[in-house]
Amino acid sequence: MTISEERQAPGRHRADRVAEPSEPTLTPSSHNNGLLEVFRRRYLLRLLVRSTVQARYQGTVLGWIWSYVQPGVRFCMYYFVFQILIGRGGTEVYPFAIHLICGMVLVHFFTETFNGGTRSLVSNRSLIVKLPVPRELFPVATMLVAFWHTMPMVVITLGASLILGWTPSLVGIAAGMLGLAIIGVLGLALSLLFSVANVFFRDFSKVTQTLTQFTTFSVPMIYPYSLVEDRFSRIPWVADVYLLNPVAEAVLLMQRCFWVPLTRDPEAALVEQMPADLVSRGLVMLALSLVGLALAQVWFSKLERRVPERL
Amino acid sequence: MSTVIRAESVTKAFTMQYHRSLKQIALAKMRGMKTHDRFNAVDEVSFTVQQGESVGLMGLNGSGKSTLLKLVSGVMQPDSGQLLTRGRVAGLIATGAGFQPEVSGRDNLWLNAAILGMSEAETRRKMEEILDFADLGKFIDTPVVYYSSGMKARLGFAVAINVEADIFIADEALAVGDRPFKRKCKERMREIRENGTTIFFVSHSPGAVKQMCDRVLVLEKGKLGFDGDVEDGISYLHYDEGEDGDDDEGLGSDD
């Protein structure tokens, strides 16, 4: 019986097990398998995510409906202010509301993962200092909870797009999923990096808060990507640098999914409003984010052993 | 008989940080004061525990008992040396840690069981026993935030004490709850012991240790000062002098 089987069913047949020659061997009491350990204990992860989600709307009458009401109202407000009042976007960025919400979805997912993930170790202090749970569990759970709360916004985007006459395309949907995947992996990598740093210096949660404030403006959401290209047409590398931001890349992918097909001339929008090789750029970004996640895990494992005493 | 815990010159050092902010550190450096210090909370401790043994861990406050327990349970890793265990380590440690106040008692039981390492099937199998043990009646389906402290403690205990462990560790006075609940806890502990589970028990109460354990380890400033017979260990600590009849750590005097 291996250790992992043993964990599944300890003591079940204590009497016969003593006689068995192949009982579990002596192993170091603390495990350090990183994210693999989180995957192995996915049942705990599921319960943790579920109870966190439940806790958010506990005591409310409308319950989960709130997760649709809030982003829905925000979307209507933005739509009214930017599209009707200011007339932002005009014909060029039409329909601006969809352009905007594509950005909002991913910015929300990213900031919630990054902010919450950074604080996750400190806020679960009582558990971490007393019970042997894989510490990566908490940033991962934060990312999944953020994803859960992002889904209603995706549904609203989908609904609004369908009303405006959106027809799905395979490339578009793939692009949208790629965008979500980039944010998930990147957000988790940054959470691992910052959560453990935040244990040693609580300054890091402030750093995260400061950084995430830039997110809204560093992505093409309240302005179109073409604006960056136009304004800096003399210094072309500005747009190149701009596109190095994985969040901006992900937002563009999301817009490729919902917004581009809804523009007056999707063919032209693809050329004028989107960078060339959007999807392959996205794939590279995802690969880089995965590399970042691996590096973050190495860093996390290195510092993790000092976490219980510094919390 | 097989070895279930083996500690080989286990050492755990802690860094004491006297100052946190840049300003404080700069001032301390200017004045030539130390900004941090290191000390060994657990210092070159070696011992082995055989299956079925019931070991009491004693020592004054700050002698490193809790740190050693955390090394055994796997919360901390030794800086040097090795600490090996066999099978699942669980027990009465941090009962109730990780409760989500807004979620019902029942959901918290499931979550807590998972935190303690129980699988879904195992929890399902044990759920009735746990609910029965907690004996919270209708309150089991209300959010934990409305629980009294005693109810919360019972909930935590009910899960922790019903986890099937190969090494059962207890780091808490068993004096939670009212008298009937205390008696139930004691009863259950006795069952665990009679099942042949290895017990690692931290206590200040000589009475409880005498009743529960057949061997005592005494820690002194992180070092293992004594390892052997219960009576000798208690007199080594001078805990047998003076009156100790009134210590009520639940397991001891109260029978």
C-alpha cells in the first residue's frame, strides 16, 4: 500500500494491515509537492472553493443572483455613460459596450485573483500555522473563486452579444478561451509570487493594490487598441511594448471573440483594430505564463518552509 | 511492532525580528543594536516511537513542545535532521481552525474533515458518528457565526476526534464543553488508545499524562531532557511536588 492509498483509507483494516508486510514506510512528515499536492487534494480544494463562494452571499435573499446583478448594473452604467452620453466610439468602435465589457470581464478576473491571491496566505493564517495543508491551496482556491465570479460576467457578455446579433465562430471562441486561460495562469503565478512575499513583508499586498490600479488603463478597454498604434505611429515600438502586457493581449483575444464579429465590418476590424497574429501571440503568452507559473512555484517552495513561523 | 515516528537530531531555528519597518531597522543599525536574533526552538532532538505507544510530551512554557508537535504533524520542516512518520498524523490540534463562519455547521464539518485529510467516502462513512458526537441538534444547519464558543468547540472536536489516524496527536486541554461532553471525549480517547493507535500527547497535567501515557518526553529549552517512564518524568519536572490535585485538564482528575 503506498502512502497515497494509505491517505485515502487509513486504519480501515488496521488489524490485517499490521500483519501485511507492505505497510506504509516512514516518510518525512512534511510534504512539499507544490501544485501537484493541490491537485492530489482536489476534493479539499473543491470544498474550499464552494464554501468560499457560499459565504459571499450568505444571509442575502437574492443569493447568487447578486453575482449577475452587480456586473449587469455596472455594464448598463458604462453603456449609458460612454455610449449614449459621451458617444464614445462612434462608428469606429461600435458596439462600444461590448468592447468595454470584454475588457471588464478579464480585468475583474485578473485583479480579483491577484489581490485576493496575494492576501490568501495571511488571511488563512490560523489554518496554515496549525494544520499541514499544502499552502499552494490558498492561491489556487482564490483563482478558482475569482473565476467562478467572473463567469456571470461572461454570461452577460454572451447575452448582450446575442441580442446584438452575434454569431459564434470557432476561432473567436478559441480566442476567448485562450484569453481566460492566460489570465488564470498569469494571475495564479503572480499570486504565488506575491502571497509568499506578503508573509515576510506585508508591504506586498499594498504593492499589488497599486499595480492592479493600472490594469484598467493598461488594456484596450475604454479606448481601442488602434488608438495606441495611431498616437504612437512615429514610434512604433510603443505598440510593441504595449502588447507585451499579457492582460492587454488577453483582452484583445476576448474582443476577438465577442466584439469583432459585431462590428460593422468584421474583416476590416480584424485588420485595423487588432494586432497581426493575435492568436499565435496569445499562444506564446500562455506558454510564457506557464513558464512564469513554474518559476513562481520554485520561488514559493523555497520560501514556504519559513511561512508558518513568520505568519 | 514498528517504528511510527523517528526523529533524528531534529533542529528548528526561529528568527526573532525585533524591528519591522525600514525606519526602525535603520535606527537600530545606527545604535548598534541587533535587528534580529536566532534561537533553536527545538535543538538536536532524537527519539523513536513504536506503534501503539502513548507518549506524553511535557515541559515548561516555551520549551518547544508546540514546535516539536508541528514538526511531527508536518506543519513545519526541520532545518536540520530528519523527522519521519508512518501513516496519517491527525488529532486534536487546532480544532476548528479553518471554520467558515458564514457557512452552516454541517458544511463546515465536511470542509474540516477534508482539511484534516479525510476523503469524501470516508467522511460520508463517519458523518453520522461525527454528528452524533457533536450533538448540536437543529443548530447543525445554522451558520457557525451564531454558535456559542462551546458549540464551536464541540463541532471542531467532533471532527478531529473522529479522524482515523495512525498517529493521534493532542495539543489541547480536553476541558472544552460541559461535563457530559468532556466525559465523551475521554471515552473516545480511551478507545483510540485501545485500538492500538500511537498517541502523542502534550500536557502540563501530571494526572492526565499518568492516565493516558506509558512514556514521557520532557523538553527543556528545546533539548530533550528526559525520555522514559511516566512517574520518573513527572518527578524530573518536579511536577509531583506541591499540590497538583486541582489541575483540571479534563483527562486527569475529573473522574
